[in-house]
Amino acid sequence: MKQFRVGVVGATGMVGQRFVSLLENHPWFHLEVVAASSRSAGKTYEEAVGARWAMPGKMPEEAKKMIVMDASQVKEVASKVDFIFCAVDMKKEEIKALEEAYAKAECPVISNNSANRFTPDVPMVIPEINGSHLDVIPAQRKRLQTKSGFIAVKSNCSLQSYVPALHPLMEDFGVTKTLVCTYQAISGAGKTFATWPEMEDNVIPYIGGEEEKSEKEPLKIWGKVENGVIVPVTSPSITAQCLRVACSDGHMAAVFVSFEKKPSIAQIREKWASFSGEPQKLGLPSAPKQFLHYFEEDNRPQTKLDRMLENGMAVSIGRLREDTQYDYKFVCLSHNTLRGAAGGGVLLAELLAAKGYLD
Ligand SMILES: NC(=O)c1ccc[n+]([C@@H]2O[C@H](COP(=O)([O-])OP(=O)(O)OC[C@H]3O[C@@H](n4cnc5c(N)ncnc54)[C@H](OP(=O)(O)O)[C@@H]3O)[C@@H](O)[C@H]2O)c1
């Protein structure tokens, strides 16, 4: 595979730091530019991040002395890289404009932000599930009048456990309705216990915008490309409650589900065990070998024990059993800044590279 020069826009933030960590020693992608707000621009990456470094490992040596660029200097950044990862904390309209400016500067954007998730010709991809949505990119390039620039996005971190768990059951059994309660880590808000001490020993029953994203985004992911746009499905109906809990990393979900044709527990387990997608078939560098892992133990998966399964890129599932109101219930877990954010972004970039969209 060809080597790609990569920029991280929002490199000083929680997700940006993950990107910088994941790009260290990546076989295809080389970190060329770190960019952030004008507050960080001109400083070394080490100075700009300072005490905010929140990754378990040390800051990569190659990143420490890099001078942070101003993300609004689009042409300058775009001229140095083959594509960017984007994870910024800005107003939605500003993010939309920034991402479009990079795409129009012929710099593909792989985004973790929500601003473009419902732009009809922007693919929102979980690579194991809907890689076929990348087929919409030529139509998007036509709209943007670009040759190589485009925007592809990742879905919200809250749904990265239950959408993969439900997906292999859809075709044969027809999921009709789902109720989900999520228990989400504080890194999902870009925070640590040091920067958000109120979260110690606490649960907050509100995460702005999260329930709507958790209910709506899966319908686009399961949608189809038609006439240059992605048309969302209209079912299953999904209802969600999202809670912030006192965990550093890892989003857990308690899921209730009903089907058109109720499968047996053995059939569900078999579907999970045998499920794999394009990243596994293509052998992409960041793909987990087994995407969905089922735990037999009643007290698993646990956030602290299981979030790093397969380098934080796998989904852990457990406690599948019959329910009194829905057909079944189970719990599932994924790492929010790895599979749910930067890791999922890197995997999406690998899929785009393997399919020639980054050439
Ligand atoms: N955390 C997660 O688990 C997670 C998961 C999925 C998606 N996301 C999404 O990813 C994005 C980033 O989240 P985060 O948790 O990493 O946030 P964060 O830790 O608050 O980091 C925000 C980043 O945005 C940069 N930024 C702020 N204003 C800017 C501006 N005007 N121009 C350019 N850069 C600017 C900051 O740079 P400075 O340091 O210079 O201020 C910093 O690098 C958000 O859209 C979030 O919704 C997060």
C-alpha cells in the first residue's frame, strides 16, 4: 500500500490525541500535520497539549516537537497532506464550513464531528456494516465540484456497540423495535476526572443531543444509496436514554429488542460469532479479527476489563436472555474514543485507501 501524509485537525483534543497515538507506527499513514485553534497554533504540540495529555501511553516522540498549525489556514494545511482526520469542538455551522473548505481544497476529510452526519450525500460509515455507502462519494464530489476532495464521517460513539450487535440479526429475523439505555464514559465529553471532578462518584442523566443521535443515526447507517444520496430506513423504531457515568473510557449499552420472526438464543449467538465485514475480509491493519465477542460470564462485559478488547476495536456482548416485554435483552460495550471515535476513523480511512478513494 502507498504511504499517505495525514493531518489531524483538532489534534490537541481528546479524540485528536487518540489519532496522534494511533498514527504512531501506522503501516500506511504518516502524521504530517497537527492543527487546532488559534490558541494552540505556533506552539509545539507538547506545549499546546500540556497537562491535557489523557492517553494511557506517552506522547509519541514524532509529535512532540511538531508545530501546531491553525486549522483555519485550510490551503496551507491541505497542501501538506493527502487527507485529514477532523475532530473539533466548534459550532455546528462552523464545522460544516471548515470540513467543506478542506474538501474543496481537494483534501479528503474523515470526520468524527456530527455536523455533516445528516448531509444526504455524506457517507456515515461503520466499516463492517455499510462500506457500500462510499458509493455516494462521486455524487458528493459532483456537488462540491471537486476531483478528489470529499467528506466521510463516523457515527456517534453511543451507538457503536448496539448497532453492530443488532446488524447481523436484521436480515433473517427483522428487528422491529429496540430500547436502549447507554452508560457513557466521561472521555466522551472530552474530559478526564482531573478536568471534571464533579463526575467522581456521580451519574448525570443527560447528555445534550445524544438520545436523538442514538435513535436517528442507525437509520441512516442501515439506509441505501439511491440517486446520489443515502436514503435512511424507516424502521426499526429505536428509543434511547443516555446517561453519563463515572468511567474514564468505554460506553456500555443495555439493549431490549423484538423481532418479526423471533430467533432462538442459539441462532442469535451463531449470527454474532460468524459475523465479519469488509475490514476483516480485506485484512485492514486496524480491523479486529473477531468484531463481536460474546462473554458467557454473567458479570461481563465490564467497562474496565473489556473496553480494550482487540485494541479497543471489538464490541463485547453478554447477558443475552429472554425479556418479559421485548423478545430479548442483552448488554454490549465499545471503547468510545477507539472504536467509537479515532480508531473507527482510522479504520474508515483504511477502507477508503483500500478502495482507492484517497488516491
Ligand atoms: N470524545 C469522544 O469520545 C468523541 C466520540 C465521537 C465523536 N466525538 C466528536 O469529536 C469532536 C472532538 O471531541 P473531543 O472530545 O476531542 O473534544 P475536545 O477534547 O474538547 O477537543 C476539541 C478540539 O477542537 C479544537 N478546536 C476548538 N475550537 C477550534 C477552532 N475554532 N478551530 C480549530 N480547532 C478548534 C481544540 O483545539 P485547542 O486545543 O486549540 O482549543 C481541540 O483540539 C467533537 O465534535 C465530538 O462531538 C468525540
